[in-house]
Amino acid sequence: MITTQPLNFIDGEWVQPVEGAVMPIREPATGDIFGEVADSTAADIDLAVQAARHAFDNGEWGRLTATRRGRLLSRFAEVILAKADELAEIEAKDTGKPQGVARADIVALARYFEFYGGGADKLHGEIIPYVEGYHVGVTREPHGVTGHILPWNYPAQMFGRTLAPALAAGNATVLKPAEDACATSLRLAELSMEAGFPKGAINIVTGQGAVAGAALASHPGIDFMSFTGSPEVGQIIQKLCADHFINCTLELGGKSPQIVFADADFNSAIPVIVKALIQNSGQTCSAGSRVLIERSAYDDFVPRLVEAFGKVRVGVPEMNLDCGPIITAKQKRRVEGFIDKARAQGIPVLAQGTIADGAPAGGFFVAPTLFGPVPRESEIAREEVFGPVLVVLPFDDEADAIKLANATDYALVAAVWTRDGARQMRVANRVRSGQVFVNCYGAGAGIELPFGGSGKSGHGREKGFAALHEFTKTKTTVFNHG
Ligand code: NAP
Ligand code: MG
């Protein structure tokens, strides 16, 4: 049985929300309430920011060497792995994802702390050769107190993705998880103390975005914001940050193309393409949600894709099928809205996955749906559904493929499938995207690989060493030694 208490984690203690309000948390697989969490306000955020401020400015955390910070992160990774089964159970219950997937997410979460634990004391500065008689050093400093707002799709992984580099770089942190998936973050708060983090380094405040989230991004004690979620809220965050002259990273999703040329190895491409969409029920910012297929191969490729897609099965976490339910009733309605509209426009449904017998009636299940051929200007071809919906669009030649790949407002991830090496290079170079995969997609959790988009996909980079740079600022010190 998973228990959550409606408390925030501030300055190493569990504290009641100032106004005492609570909100229920639900299990997507059944629709049932399984606990309650604090429905916090600006007053709780203020307490958390004060705690982080103190930890950074005057506390033990701010005085730790990079090596000692690194060790703490590495120890946290070990604690997480030791509790992997319990954490996976919480994550699966809270998000509805298959238990095996939830467990892989916990392993990835640990890997974030392991990777950035190893990186903490390898973030070196540089010496710049300057004019005679001067010595110039450039060092990297943490921002100070960083704010983090999480989405609900990968709550555990996102916790690691945003907090691990921020902590490795020496920032003190305040995190607001998504109200629709915050149970794992609360358990991790507890485990961070077990790992030995000094109080105030990690503070977790649950609550609604428009209240607690907005209070966090606009708090004058916050020096940098890290946000993952929708483009609409990303814009709000950026404006709130601008009001007090701080910067932010925004990771906002995509409509990522799988560009398949006629000479591609379809047998290896198709399972990867299906999984890249279907994992997490399509609720993945980097989901490969558009298949662009060279027109000359359409009739050969599409029946094979239809066959693979039609085998996708949806169920509750314990069934460990290809994917689980949608996170909330509201998101389910949003996804169904896209499907209904595309159908009403006469766009053909090529295949649908099945919802397993025994999936509870109250769960937020949607049958995965493959549409094609899809008109280029249609909503379903251009907008992020954030659900198990895949669209197929034909293209004429290489130039047309690049034009079509770049024809959305997003630019997060892309894949090129072809055996032609020169074409791999040309297309990868010309596709507008933060990551491009050639004859593969996603390539594991990819913690080492810089990740992020442009346009409506947001800006700034996460993962890899790039994230350590985002969570630091340079200081240039010039010595006149005569
Ligand atoms: P969202 O509203 O952008 O939520 C993301 C986070 O922002 C949550 O923690 C949310 O809090 C918080 N938030 C909401 N309004 C806020 C505000 N005014 N100020 C500060 N923080 C605020 O996303 P959503 O509504 O859950 O999902 C909608 C769409 O966003 C999806 O369909 C998908 O397209 C996109 N999305 C993208 C990603 C991604 O990985 N890029 C992840 C999730 C969603 P609460 O939820 O607690 O209220
Ligand atoms: Mg939930």
C-alpha cells in the first residue's frame, strides 16, 4: 500500500501547507483516488525558497566542495537503486505506466544522479591568453537557488534530469512536481535525506501550477528556472522570469518526424518507430509522432507498419503490456478530441491497437490510432497530440522530405532512415531539430546526450554536460600582475 501525506518537504523537514489545503491524487488505471497531497500556495513556496536561499548562502550545502557534492549525488543513485522496486510501484500507480517501464524509469533516474555525481568535480574553468601582464581565469559558478517545475509524463526521470545537474553544479533547489503525478517526488525527498543531502538543498512543494508553480517562477529569491511542460505554460514561465530578470530552460514537446526513405531497412525501422510513439502511451515530448515515407515505397511500407501497430496492447501496470492509460480524464478527452476531429475530416484510420480485456472501466484508456495518408495542413499532422496517435505522410524526394520534416512549429527530435550514407549526412544537417537519430531513435535514456529544442519545443539544453552549463554562469576574473 502506498501512503502519501499532504505535507511539503522544506529544509529537510515535512511541513504542513501554510493554508492547510489538500488535493486528491488519482490512479490513471482505475480513476480511483489513492492519497492526498498538499495544495500549496505562495506562502509555502516562500518558505521553500527561503530554506534553499539559506542552504546556498550560509548553510552546509553552499560550503561543500564539488567532490563532496558529487559523492552525495552518487550515494543518492545507490539509495534509489536499492529502493527501485518500491519507487517503480509508486511511479506505476501514479502514472499508470506498465510496471516494467516504471522500473526502467527508476533505473534512468538513478543514472542521472550517477552521471552528474561523476560530473560535479569535472566542471572546470579555463585560462584565456590575454594581453601581456594579465592573467584571465574563467570559472563556472552555480546560479544560486534554482526553481524546477515538472510535468506528469515521466515524473521520476524528470526529477533526475532537472535536479541532478542543478545540484551537481552547486545550486540549492525548489521543485514543484505536477499535481497529476507527484507521489514519486515526495518519496524521493525522503530518500535524499537518507543519502545525506544537507537540509535545504532539495525542497519539494506540491500544488497547482497556476498557484504554486507561478509563485515559484515569479519569486525574487529564485535565480534560474527549469520548466518542462506545455508551450502555453512555458510562455507564462518565461514572462514571469523576465519580470525579475532571470533566465530559464523550457522543454515543451514536439511533433518529431521519422523520415523513412525507400532504401531503408523497414524490418529494423518499424518496431523502433512503433515503440518511439507508443511508449508511455504517446505522452512523451520526444515521441516520434509523424512518419514521413517516400511515396515510391508507401504501398510496401504502410501495410507492414499497420501490422505492427495493430498489435499494440494497452492495459493496467500489472499487465506489463505495450502501454498504459492516459494520465487523467482531461488528457484522455483532449487526445480523443484530436482523434474524433481527424475522423470527422475523413482522414483514414489505418490501424488501432487494443485495450486489454480486464482493463478497469474507470481507467483513462485510449486505443492507439494510426492515421494515413494525412493531409499536410491538417491539425493532426502539425500539432502535438501527446497521446497514442501516429500519422503517416508521403513525400516525393529528399528536398520534399526536409521541407515536410521542418513544417511544424516544433524542433525537438528527428530520425532519418536510409542506407545511403551521404543522404544520412545531408538530411541530418538540414533537419531543424535538437537531436537527430540515423537508423535508430531515442537510443536508451540518453542521459549523456545533450537534449532540447527550438521554436515551440522551447530552448536551453538538458542532459549531458550541456545541462551543467545551463545550471552555471561564467565568471571572468582578470588579474593585472604587472
Ligand atoms: P502544463 O500545464 O504545462 O503542466 C506542466 C507543469 O506546469 C505542471 O507542473 C503544472 O502544474 C505547471 N503549471 C501549469 N500552469 C502553470 C502556471 N500558470 N505557472 C506555473 N506552472 C504551471 O501541462 P499539462 O496541462 O499537464 O499538459 C498539457 C500539454 O502539455 C500536453 O498535452 C502536452 O502537449 C504538453 N506536455 C509536454 C510535456 C513535455 O515533456 N514536454 C510534458 C507534459 C505535458 P499542475 O499540473 O500541477 O497544475
Ligand atoms: Mg496521479
